Amino acid sequence: MRSKSFIIVFLIAFLVASVGCQKTKPSPLLNEKLTAQNFFELVEKVKKDSLLTAEEIDLFSSGVARYSNFVDSLFNKSIKEIIDQERTLRRRQSYINLATNAIVCYSRFRYDGWKPIEIDGSKFNVFTYTISNISKNDIKKIYGYLQFFTTSNQLIRAYRINVDQTIKAGQFTQFQSTFRLEENNQNEQFLIKSLEENPRSILVTWRPMYIELDNGQKIDLEEK
């Protein structure tokens, strides 16, 4: 009896292992290329293709959406190429989100205001902001972009901010950065007019790109 029981258990384990090792056959549709003539037809094929995974359909959909205003860029690419490209872009964006959130765990940024100044006939923009160190380590360096958006989330202007001054653990420091006015830059002219006449119409965000602590740890989003 023990021998028969052992054989049955062995066969069940073998079958489970065999099923688990089987890979789903990839869909032949992945190799089909999009053209202006077959675009809608391929979309219909995707709906009926049971071999495509939910993830593949989602990535394909996102890839198409990314180029919705430049659909010609999708033509002559296979569905697999579009999926792989979208997967790479998502991975990169996920890392950016992770690194940004990690920086926010150690620092806070507050935009305090803007004022125009003139020096020897040249015009400048002066931005004031406060960086708080909410960690237990001193911040040695922190870089990023001060970004200005419209209420419809359109980027107007971004200014590079480099702070090479130590910010002590648990403390906050106010800084000022000065930029020469680019009088021929239409976006900058629009921004300055908005800041003068209706500052509430402008959304300000901080996009951190680099942080270095006094213990040598750092995050660099610009590093390749």
C-alpha cells in the first residue's frame, strides 16, 4: 500500500510540475506590423486573440495612446515592438517615481515667491524658495527644476536650481536663485505677465533630480 501511495503522490507532483513548467504560446499577432491600411483590423484581431495576455494588451494600448497625435510613428512597427518600447518607458518612469519619492523622504521644497529686478540695464527674475531637511542626515547637495505650469497642466518654463550649500538635519533654509530675463522667449514673457497680473493662475512644482547626503549616499536621476 505504501508503494502504491508513493507512486500516486509522485505522479501528482510530476503532473503539477509539468503544468507549471509549460509556457503559454506567444500570439502570432505580436509579429504583425501596423500600417495605415490595417490599423483598425489589428485592433479587432487583438480583441479576439486569446493568446495575448492582459498585460500585453494594456502595454499595446498605452503605446498607441502615447502616439495618438503622431500615429504615423507607429506604422511599420510590430505589435511586439510597440509593447517592448512601452514596457521600457514604463520601467524608466517607475524608477523615476521611486527615486523622486526617495528624495521626498529626506527633503521638502516650498516655493516662496518671485520678483523682477534690474541691474545695469539688464532684467532678471529672482525666485525665492525654502528647502527643508526632514532627515537625520545633513543634505550636502540638492539639484532640481523649479517648474511653472498653466492650470491645464501645460509646462510654461522650468529653471534649473543647484543648491551646493549644506542643509543641516531637521532644519530648513531659504534660498534665492537669479536668472537673466530672456526677453525673446515667448514662454518666459507669458510667465512673467501671469506672475504680475494673476499669479494664482500659475501652478508651481519642484522636480528633484539629485540629492547627496553627508554620509555619501546619493540619488542621481540624470546619471545614465
